[in-house]
Amino acid sequence: MSKLRVALIGCGMIANSAHFPALNILREEGLIEVIGVADIREEVAAETAKRHNVPSYYADPQKMLDELHPDFVAVCTPNAYHKKWTIAALKAGAHVACEKPIAVTFRDAEEMWKTAEECGKKLFPCQCMRWRNYMMQSKQLVDSGELGAPYFSDIEFIRRIGVPTWGYFHMKEHNCGGPFCDLGVHLIDSLLWIVGSPKVVSVSGSAFTKIANQGEDILLSIAESGAYSGAFTPRKYDYKEFDVEDFSTGFMRLSNGMSVNFKFSWALNLPTTNLDMVICGDKGGLSVNKEKLYKNVGRYQAETEMKWFDNGEYKGVPFEQHRYMYRNIMNTLAGKEEYLITKEQNLEVAKIIECFYKSAELGREVRADEL
């Protein structure tokens, strides 16, 4: 495979902290060259280009696509623009990696996948949490049959006060939703994958905006809000613009008979727990964050501490999962392996997102077959 010519659309935190560190490794190996970046804030595009030694920057992504004709584009914009720029890049002849969630409605996600197929290009959803060591090993444990048939899960990602304050996350016009789109999508995607990719049957959810829009003068940790490596040229934050949920909770039913409880927050008066996932089957149960397996041994109840050693190449590096993801992307484009995330799996996540927000709006359970 010849050297891949790469461009990025969107030069915010995730592009600078996650995508570029991964891409720079591939650059050093001579596999790619990054030829351009684009952002609607031209000064941000210019700073990103300078920071990462990229020869061209643009305030108009379409102009970049038209002039540079990249082979591969990473779409790192706010959620509301994922579809527009993914489709534009595909039609310009590029393979595309799109940040999560690729879309917040099933129809939009379906159109993006259809466009990729029509253009003969690959679409790579950046549901990068699958590459985390504990997710990989949880998948292997469930696949081995240690839990038997999974029938219940409880997933949560709780930040006491961890609102992203550097971009457009807090504005519905640009990001479509709050922590359900930002945090929940990771755990939902990973859970479905771990338990065998069942379909969603229905979702009953509630969305609250109670704390983040009050404007309290509370000291915040930018790392705790998701910018583990800091934020680059952040947009000025104003809590008065906050119009997405700061807490989401609910319940969903899956086609394999599983029921799933969930709660995700940027602001909630509970301790920060970050990720927590429990999976229960008829032979055993698993707490992912505690790394414990609950099974009976003869007549005795037992708890086994799983020593899930992380011997990965990028252990302990912020956003290490993007590095594994890009390695998988490169190997997929080279025909050496399959991408970890399939179209069918990705469309189920889009269905769940749409069902959740419809349910929260209507105040009732929403079935996937209503979409």
C-alpha cells in the first residue's frame, strides 16, 4: 500500500490529543503523510497545523477536500456535522474515520454507510473504547462461556462535575446531546459487542438538565471532564449556552433477552466513578471496573480477582485506544484484517441513541421498530 495522504476536519481537543498522537506514529513509520487540516475557526486550524507540522490549513473543509484530494479523512467535528463532512469526504474519494457517535439518528447513520458503499470507500466509526484492555479481556471472558448466557447489565459513567468546557459539547445545535452522546455511546457500544451484538428492542430513558446550567462557581478539572492531555485553543465557555442534558438514565431491552440499566452524567451530586460495567449471566457475573468474576465453586459462593495485565504497546498513554484503532484501520486498508466495528453493530448504537432521546422527549418507552 502506498503512503496514505491524510487530512483532518475539526481541530479541537480530540483531534490534537487523540488523533494526531496516533497519526504521528504512522507518519514516523512512513505509512502516511498528513497533508491538511480544517476548522471553521481558522486560527485553530493554523495553530494545529503549526503544532503538528502540517503544510496546509483551511477554514473551509470543502475547499480542503477539493484542493488536496486526500485518501483518508478523520472527521473530528461536533456531532451535528459528522454526517455532512463524512459524506463530503467519501464523495471526494476518501476513506473516513468519524468520531463517535457517527450520527444520533438511525437514518443519518444508514445514509452515511450507504454513501460509503456507493463510493467504494471504508467508513471507520471511532468507537475506540473497544480497544481498552479491560474491554478486550471482558469480551474474551464472555466469549469463553464463563458467564453462561448474559441476561442483565448495569452500566454507568458518572462525573460529579465534569462538563466539557472547551468546545461545543454543551450546545444542542452543535452537539445534539450531552453525556449520553459523549460518554454513554462508548459503554453501550462496548457492551453490545462484548455480549455478542444483540439488537435493541426498546429504550426507556430520562434526560435532566439540573446542575450544569446553574453557573455555580465550582472549581473544575479539565482532565476529569475528558481532556486528559489538556485543551488546545479552547472556545470561551458560557454556562448560559448549556441546553443539553447533564444527566441521562434509563433502561433498555435487547433481542437476546437482556435488560440493561444505564446512567451517564457530566454533573450529578454523586461521587465520580467514571466507567462501571456489570454483566450477569446464568453461570457467573462480572464487574469490569473491579476486575472480579462472581461464580460458585461447588457449594460455595466465590469471587475471583481477574489479573488482567495490560501488556499493550501503548499502556498508560492518554487516548491509547486511538493508537490501536488506527493500527486496525491501516491493517484493514492493507487487507490484513477486518475492522473491529461493523456496519450492523454501528447502526444498532445509532438506533439506541435515537430511541433514548425520543423516549426522554415523549416520556415513554420507545421501540426500535418505531424508528
